[in-house]
Amino acid sequence: MHELSIAQSLIEMACEVAAREGAEHISKLSLRIGVLSGVVKEALQFSFELAAEGTACAGASLLIEEVPIAAMCPRCQAVKTLLDGFRFVCPTCGTPTAEVVAGRELELVSLEIAANATAHS
């Protein structure tokens, strides 16, 4: 399950940011994951919850935006969202296309760092 190693890497990056910012807790991580990334959303969420225990990410929510497959159609000369991940053809004109421009992403987009309770005194 490579989702566990991805979750551990996300937590490591987030904890480094929290430490730099002097924060003790991260409340939310936002990701963009492409359909072609090979990452199973549910497995990543489960792995994240397990790996986050005892870290600054414990209890944090993991928001995942799934990015559809988009490719450049050579005939239409436009980027088109593909309807099927197994048939790389333009949904408008039916021309085969291999120039994928979206759908492979695995990006940490943002972190929400919770304010420390002691910072308000």
C-alpha cells in the first residue's frame, strides 16, 4: 500500500511547516489528486489517520480534490476533459489523443494551522 508512504510524507512536510511557524497543530491539509496518479483516495485517508497519530497532524482533516483526466485534442486544438480513463479520445470529435495535461497530480495545495492556545493570552 503506497498510500501509507504518501501519507507519511505529507505528515512530515506538514509537521516541518508547523515547526517553522511555531504551531503545535495542523487542522486541515488540502490535496489535489489526479485520476491517473494511482492513489486510492479512501486508502490515503485511512493511512493518513493512522500515520497522523501522535503528530501535529493528529485529528486533522484531509480534504482531497480529485482531478479528472484532461488532454489536448490535436484536431480541436483545445484541452478536453476525458470521459473514460481507458479511452484517450476527444469527447467532442473522437480523435485519439495522448497529450495528457491533467490527471496525474499529487499536490499538497494548502495547510491550515491551528492557532496555539497560549498565543491568545
